[in-house]
Amino acid sequence: MTIARGARVIVDTYSAAGPNPAIEGAAKLSLLRRTHVLLAGHEATIRARLDAVSYDPMYLQVVDCAVPYGRQTGDDLAVREAVREALPKMLALLLAGEADAFVSASPPAEVLHLCEEYLPVIAPGLPVAEAAVFPTMPRRGTDDPFALLVDVSGRR
């Protein structure tokens, strides 16, 4: 399967809410055919849920982390243990350039800790783009009530 290189996003399916919300959201995103989704988690569970929803297999790839989910939704301890095992596999894909972004609904403290451990620190003094979203007056040709203002100068 050859996929045109566009934005590639790893979607973590380990969450206290269970994997289904992330799986269903990733499936919908794949149908837009703009972003390639690397859906990371327990492969058998992900595939069983994907069998029940529409998705585009050209834009959605399952990445097996081989770590089962907790037995019941809301089992925070099981989620934290699964995240400690599975997240390093996802971050390794990010570091290897297999993805451009990482999205997670896992416990923030666990994600932050593992990102600090596995991802390099951005060099200090590097110019950073800043962005803000502003409400706008109604505009002809769009029902979007917001405008995005981006400053790429790197100056603060």
C-alpha cells in the first residue's frame, strides 16, 4: 500500500474512557482523506471496532502496541500501566520520523513524564511561531465564526 506523504498523526487509543472514542474519531478523520492516521493500541481490539465503523484503509493504519486495555472503562490504574508500556512505542515512531504529530487522551501526567523521558528538548532561543484564534464578524462565503492569526516572525 503506497500512501502519498501528507500529515501523519499517531492517535493513542489508551484512555480512561476506553479505546472506542479514539478509534471512532480516527476512522472519521480517515474519511476526510487529508491526514494519514497511525492508530496505536491493542490491534485485535482496534480491528474489532473498525469492523463496525466506516473508515478509509488508505488513510488509517493500525499500529499494534501489544498492550491490552484495562478490563473495564474507567480503570485508571490499568490505563496508567498500559500507557507506561505502549507510549514509548508510539514516541519511537515519532522520533523515527514515521509521524508528524501525536494525539493522546491518556492521563496527562503519564504522557508528560514519558515525553520528557523519550523526546528531545527543543533548543532554547529557537524562534517560535505563535498563533491565536479570534472571533470575527459574519463574512460572505463562510459560516466560520473565527479567524486564525499566525505570527511566524519568531519575535515576542
